[in-house]
Amino acid sequence: MDTVTISPKFQVVIPQRVREAMGLRSGEKAHVISYRNRIEIIPVRDVRKLRGYLKGIDTTFSRDGDRV
């Protein structure tokens, strides 16, 4: 787990290891939300870039009788 410092302007630098793992680039947008007792930063992704994200996922499962 990385520790960051909040600047006097309330800015936070995302550690390089996390940026690379998430594929973040300078200038990208992100949502910042407060959830329970923590802050979450969620990158805003273009839907077109998510194409094929679930390729190869196993879709065989049994459905409930009242579902189509």
C-alpha cells in the first residue's frame, strides 16, 4: 500500500506503480467519491475502449425459472 501526502492545495499525486497498473495518462478525467470512511478515485473510461473487456468469460450458468 502506498502513502500519499495531501498538498496545501488539497492535491494528491497518484504513485507511479498505481498509474502504470491502471493505465492512467496525464489529463484523463476521474470521478472522486466519498464512500463510508474513504475517498475513491474512479477513472472515467470511454465505452468504446472497453470493447472486448469480457472476451472469453464463461457465460454458462443456470438461470432462475422466472428469468428469461
